[in-house]
Amino acid sequence: MSHKAPSKHYRKGISLIEIFRMFPDDATAEKWFTDVRWPDGVHCPHCGSDNVQTGAKHKTMPLRCRNYKECGRKFSVKTETVMEGSNLGYRVWAVATFLLTTSLKSISSTKLHQDLGVTQTTAWHLAYRIRNSFEEDDQNFNGVVEADESTLVGLKRICIGIRN
Ligand SMILES: [Zn+2]
């Protein structure tokens, strides 16, 4: 299994600066979410086709299904995840996810608000959505602290909260 997700970093004590270094910009974070969600290549969330055009010139939906006859819809890595409908950048989502997964459930939305420079309301919503996806699979959530290859499957659900 080859992936670029830096699983060795998932452990207690990761510093904020290390997390920011891992996600220097939105593009890096978007790629990370894409690799975690689709380790075997991008699939259309609507019809499941793996014939997908990437890098379309669309501000929020850079992916397009090439199954034109039956689907042909535009989407992004946010589609059908807890990030759906959010205007927040991928970097904010990635950093928030890391903070929440590596600090267990102790991190407050006030701290998130300060660390990420987003509003209190935004911080609350981020924490709420991410925690909700944890609770859907608490066993996997607990595994994150001692993460290794086997928890990547759990992370896939936790980090992007893929809905079934
Ligand atoms: Zn499709």
C-alpha cells in the first residue's frame, strides 16, 4: 500500500508547528485529503466511476466524472464528507482534524479559535462536525493515538467522515 499520508506523525505530542509544517497551504491539505480518501485513485462519489477528470477550471469543484452518459457531475474531495458545503479552506480542516485527533477530546473550541485564527462560531462548527465523525466510529478514534498503517482505514472515515 503506498500513500503519502504521514501516518508516523499521528501520535501524542505532535506540536502545532509540526502540523502547520505538514500543511503549508490549501493545496497540500487538499492533496492529503484526496490521498486519504482515494488511495487507489479518485472515484466519483455519485456513480463510483474511476474515470475522472482532475484539475478542472472550477473554483470549488475541480473534479469531473467522465461517465457522461449516466453521471458527468462535478465534485470535490469535500463532496459527501463532513466538509461538504463548508467554505473553509482545506488547510483549516486538516489542521483542525489533526488538533482534534492528536489531543483526544480535550481541545476546546476556544483553543481552536485561537490556534486557527477562525471565529468562535466557525471553531465550534469545525469541532462539532469532526467530533461527530469520531463518534460514529469510536473504536477507530481511539486507535488514532497509536496510529500505524492499520488505522489508516479508520482515519479515512474519521478525517473526512465519509457518509454511507
Ligand atoms: Zn459519476
